Amino acid sequence: MSDRNFSTFDKIIINLDTALASVFGNPAGTGRQNPADKLDLPELTKTESKISAGLMRVNHTGEVCAQALYQGQALAAHKPQLREDMQQASDEENDHLNWCRTRLTELDSHTSYINPFWYAGSFVLGVSAGLVGDKWSLGFVAETERQVVEHLQGHLQKLPENDSKSRAIVAQMKIDEAQHATHAVNTGAADLPKSIKKLMAFTSKLMTKTSYWI
Ligand SMILES: [Fe+2]
Ligand SMILES: [Fe+2]
């Protein structure tokens, strides 16, 4: 969606609508099929279901954050092409968000209660990264996605072996996130200072620890 013809008021309404859809609803994605759709519901023990729900809740919150970051960065992007790229990536993150939510429902669980807090914080972070400049904003995307790929790899090890549905979703997300990182690097991402990378890793750890439980 191009924002060329929108007034500031329009943009505020659109961003609020996106925020509400991301946190509470099923936002529009790219229309791709959920990779878990073709799989039968796996038989899980109570403990396995609880582990899967905790991990998929973390992944859902991660996608809420990704959505907020991309929306914030798109809003503050300097070049129109970057704005379009951010919007395209955010549509793909919406696929992930919807797949994680669907899986949580199947696991008879819920999304994190603190998602509104994470959306707001990530949106401010996204706008800030965008304002610093496009190459830094892209650097932020590249580093975020790189850390997410590592995190998803860890989840593939932690998810119950027979939870084929959650595993299919996480595996596809991992492929997409790696592509987002590569695209950011190929379009001019700057390498972020080590201190920023460390701060990002610390923040995402805080998110994963809290969203697993609440
Ligand atoms: Fe994602
Ligand atoms: Fe991504």
C-alpha cells in the first residue's frame, strides 16, 4: 500500500488500525497458504501442548513486534522504494502472525497479554530507526532478522518432535526471515555497532522470557 496520497491524519488512522489488527485480529497478509494447513492435527501430551503453546506464543509476539517495527520504519523511511519494501515485508510478517495465532488456537491457548506493550515499544523503535537514515534502518532490519533466524533455529530444537504443525510454521518463517535479512543487506544495510546489536539481543530475550508465560 502506497501512502503517497494520504494526509497525516489518514496515516495516524491507518497505523492505529494496523496496530489493532496486529495485536487483536487477523491482519491481511499476502494470501499464502499456511504451511501447517495440509498436515493432520498431531497428538500431543499435555506437557507437549504446553511447551508448544509457550513457544508459539513467543513467536506470535515476535511477529507483533516485527509488524510494529516495519510499520514504524515504513512511516519514517526517506526513500519511497524503501517504504514499499518495508510494506511488502510487513505483509509477509502478517502471514507469520496469522499462522502463529491459528496454531495457538489449535493448541487451546492464547496470545500474550502484553502484546500491546510490545507493539507500542517496537513501533517507536521502528520510527526512530527510520529517522536515523535509510541505511541504518536497513541495518536494523538485517540484524533483527538475523537474530530471529537464530531464535527460530533454537525453537526447532525445543518444539516437541511430533508437533509437525508448529514445526512447519516455524520452518517456513525461518526461510522468510533469512530472505528479509538478505534483502536488507543487498539494498544497502549498514552494519550496526556491537553495542546496539547487544541491546537488541537483550530486548528480544526479555520479550521471549515474558511472552512464554503470559
Ligand atoms: Fe516473521
Ligand atoms: Fe521477517
